[in-house]
Amino acid sequence: MTVDGRWMEELDLTIRSYWVVKKLGVNTVGDLLTTTSAVDVVVLPGSAKRCRYELVHKLARAGVDPATVDAWAEAPARHPVPAYPDDPHPWGLLFTAGEPAGVAEGIRAVHRDGADDVVVYRDGTFSVVLSRRHETVPAAGNALAAGLSAALGRAVYAFRQGGPVGHLVAYENGAAARGFATGGEPLGLPALDLGELPLSRAERASLPGLSRNLPALLRLLDIRSYGYGQHNPEHDEGSPTTVWLSLG
């Protein structure tokens, strides 16, 4: 049997990666390489960027030509990006460059009143902030994002999902500077170009579909997309890349 005819079960994938590729209708290595791309894998609900890394590694171990693996990893989406489900529970998060410890110090500096529970953790390029108090506030009116952008001296992105509509707002120098909304909903801000985010060429080519599902876009940024109230993040409180804050 050629490597392209090898069953996906033979690659010894983790359960998460296996079910992701099965959702795409993939049965063999050839199916994966000819009918999907790495972008298709990552944007599916329940997936994460580590599924892409795992598949690249397993394809190489299976003897697939490195150029073929690279072409699969760098291809734009071949499937329509799935719409975000109409979940009535709003949720949100912040993300910014920098290490969690420095971001946590910035949060302590700008916290003024009211109790809040916050976790800051590293996901890929970004530090992610989950805040119990600020999770559901409008992305264009997030006081924590505004204060943190001033304290850190760099952009802080506030994301909020409410039903099928997602908002992403860039804060700079203590104020909302640019915004994007699923479906073009007006935010009263200059438009945020999603291309300013650190995306690959293939991911940028997939932006028309990703613009309708911002949680899928977050997964491509290597951000696990969930809010404080959905479930506790999968991080050890003793981890050096995670900081827990109880403010009040």
C-alpha cells in the first residue's frame, strides 16, 4: 500500500486530532493531503493549533515527502470555515504580546475598584487574559483593555462573542483605536484590518471565511478560545506561564 493510501488510524493520532480529521471526512493520508489544509484542521470547533503540529509530525514520520507536507501545511482553507454556533451566552477575552508576569503587573497597576478574578496565561505568541468581571462587557467599552494598553505601552486586543456575532477591538494608549465586527456591524471605530494580526500567508488567504468566525481566527493565532465563565483554563496554578489574580 502506498503512503497515500494509509488509513489515518495507522498514524496513531491523539483522540482530538483523530476526531478533527474525521469531521472533515478524511479516511486516508491521501484524503488529508488532497482535500484539506492545515487551516481546515485548526478552525474546526474542538481543534487547536497543536493538532496541526501533530499532523505535520505524523505525516513526516509516515514517510510523506517533506515538500508535500509543507504544501499541505501552507495551503489556504479548502473547506468553508464553519459558522460559529448561535450560543446565547456571551464571553470574551483579551490578548497582547509579552509574558504573563509583565501583563499581570500591568493589570495590578490599572485595577481601581471592584472585585475581579483574573488568569493570565501564555498561548503561542500572546498572553491571554480571562477576567470574570470584564468577560461580557462590550469589546469597544472594555476598561481593563484600555487601562492595560496604557500601562504596557502596546496594543491590547479585546474579543467578545455574543451569539453568532464576534467583535475584536484594538486598544492603544488607553483608548479603543480600531474595531472589527462579524457581519460588518458598526462599532463607531476605524476599521481593524485582521491582516495586522500575525497570520501566515495561507491564513491571510482564508480571512474572508475567518472574518465570519472570530473564535476560529483565535485558534489560528494559537489562542484557546473560551471565556472565564465557560470552564477553567487547562493550566496548572503552579505553572510559570500562568498567573492567577484575585483583585478587590
